Amino acid sequence: MQKNGTANLVRETYWKSSASSKVNSIMPKEKVIQQKQEETLVTVTLWSKIKHWWRTIWREEWELTIYFPSEVKFMEDGSRIESLSPKTFRCKALKKISPTNIIFIDLLGVKHEIKVVHPVGYDLRKIY
């Protein structure tokens, strides 16, 4: 009896698995995407902390981003769309900043003067 009972059990599981495969072929399979995140541990040494503290006291460094107009599109209704292209400079001294005239000295000590006809936008960020 056990042989017949186990045979029936095997047939039933085979039938169930074949029926489920037919259902799976009709229904779309779910895709499971697993992404491993890389974790890095950053340790800051005492010497790098001291160097950073010393630079914040004695050194000035700025990051200047100027947004120049790059492309102008005229629409049919008469409106105008300007796209901007940013340029980033690292400087140690800022002499003059206005929308049409910018004068600064870069990290190598070279003086730069940027004059434009139309006003430009800029972002200024202090690093040290």
C-alpha cells in the first residue's frame, strides 16, 4: 500500500508542478534585482585634521562658478530660451564681483579679469 500511496503522491506533485508551469508561462515573471552597495569606511587621521585646521586659519580658497550663455533658441511665439554652460575656477583672492565684470586671482597667482556685455550668473563657495 505504501508503494501505491507514494506513487500517487509523486503523480500529484508532478501534475501540480506541470500545472504551475503552464500558469507561469502565461503570467509574466517577476524580476528581482538585488544590488550590492559598496560600503567604505573613511578614517581621518589626526595629522589631516591638523592640516585642515591650519588651512582654515591662514589660507583662503574660493570656488567660483560662472554661468555663461551658450545657446539661444527663439520660439515661434517670440519668446527666447537661453541655455547656460558653467565654468568653474579655483581662486585665492576675489577683487571685484559684479554681473558684468569679475576680477580674481587663481591659486597659481595669475590675475584673471572676465568682462561680459550681458549680465551672467555666478556661484561663490568658500573652501578654506
